Amino acid sequence: MYRWIWRTLILGWTGLVVGCGDGELTSSAGTVISPSRHKRSDFSGATGDIPAKSAPVEQPQYVLHQARARLIPAVLQVYYNPTDAPAHWDLASMLALLQRTANKWSDVCNVRIEVIGTTGVKPVMQKQSAVDVDGLSVIGWLVFPTDLASFSGNVSWWYRTNADRLPAIVDADMGLNLSRVSRFTGESAALNLGGLLTHEWGHMLGISHSNTSQSVMFAAPYNSYTFQNSLRGDDAAACADLYGAAPHAQAMRVFNWAEQVLPDLLQPLGVSSTLVDGFPTREYSQTGFALQVRAERIYYRPGFQQAWIDLGLVSDWFAVASSQGF
Ligand SMILES: [Zn+2]
């Protein structure tokens, strides 16, 4: 961690920062000065779920920050601050949910999010100037300021031009709104918070709101939490644009698609891949169903303790999945 903070300090020194509006680029005295803050607030009241099978398929139309600010290297080490967390979100389940939702992005692109522990430091919302940048990426619960009060989540990050003149995110914080905790309680708590987190992680990686309604990153209006538990093709394309596609991205996108077309079998939603016998696998604990990629072929397991069944080439399935927006 010290090494990371040290690097942040060095980058800060080489890439002088000024505070200015979202995405605004300024320069002075021949120095490349990075633009500064970036915030995304999420979940006003409206939600608009669009069933995958009935909605028109749109072309990828994701939106990135204009400077293409991103994690360099492509690893985000982030802490969780459990202070004020709703009682039913005990530390272990919250850390697990954070990592699991983050891993959905690693399934499709070459970026890694490491939830490495807890901190007492609060996330800094609405970073206005360099003094708000502590180099510590934090997720935590807090009451949002008035102008963000109607949102459930908010991400604010800061980037600096590094020694290679690349725009590197050096501090990304995610706030979860304590005033809207009721959305994350009850039967669908994990699904709802998981959906919100999946969307917010996209921002933490440098992805803005997409223009494509069939995407997790769409926000006009926001899709439902259920919708946001499987990444769409537009989300995968956005992340791959910044970080490159993950080695098994096509298979993972087929799995994302399968979760939408086989909703009864692939439960619970919000699963990310783990290695089983060395192969990337999604296991669905409610049904025992599992999907696996092995040597460019997709396999499924119809239930607990059952044999794997070959479904054919990843590329054939990916053609189907991508044509349906995954
Ligand atoms: Zn958002």
C-alpha cells in the first residue's frame, strides 16, 4: 500500500493539478495540466427496466471520459469503510458483495479491483480541488449533500496526467446514501445493492453514462437493479476500450446473455466467475446449474454433482449473444 501511495505522490508531482469543472481541460506555462474532478451520481427515483428479449438491440455507444482517464496500471485497490453501514450488511457479506460485483467487470476486461480491507476514512464526495484527493480509494456510507440527496450512489474520482502523459485515475471514492438504505433491505437486498454497485464500479473504472438503453451504465432513466446484475455488450465494450478485453471475455459475455434468457436456471443473479478445476466457471448456487469455458468451448452442468455437457464453440455462442446486445 505504501508503494501505491508513494506512486500517487510522484504522479501528483509530475502532473500538476488544478481544480476545475467536469472534464474541463486547462493548461498554463507549458505544463500539461490534467483536468480534475469527475462525479457521477446515481439513482434518482426513476427506474426503467427494459426486458432483454423485447428491446431493440442498439449499437455500442458507451461514453468514456473525454480524456480517457483510467486506472494506470489497471488495478484499483480500494478500502471499505463500514461506519454507519445498515445493520444487516455485516462486514463479511459486504466485502464479499463488493468483490463479487467488481469481478463482473474483470470477467470482460483486463482490469482488476481489489477490495483490500477496511478503513475509517470517509469517501470524499464531489472532489473540488487537490486537497480532496488523499490517494485512498474508499467506499462508504454517508448522508449525501442536498444536491445529491435523491441519489443512492455517487462516485467521484480524480485523475492526473502521469509521467507518460497519460490520464491516470489516482483516487476514486464511492458513496452509498444512508438516506436511501430502505432500498437495500428486505428480500432483494443483495440484488438491489449488487446492481447499484455493479453500475458504480463502472464509474470507478472511468466509464461514464452510456447512451445505450441496453447497458448497465445507462442512466436516462436508470435501469432496474435486476437489470444491472449482468453486464451488457455495451458495458463490456466500454471497459475493453479502456483496458482491453479479458482473455475469456467472449465466454463471459455469453454467460451474461444466458443469465437473461434462462432466468429460472441461472439463480441467483449477480454471480461472477471463479476457477473450478482451473477453468473459469459461473456456479449458480440456487439451482446447481453452472457454466464453464474450457479450450474455447462452453460447457454446462445441469445440477449439483452432475457431469459437464459440451455446448460447442465459444465463438458460435458469442455470435448469438452479441447479436442480442451482450
Ligand atoms: Zn451512474
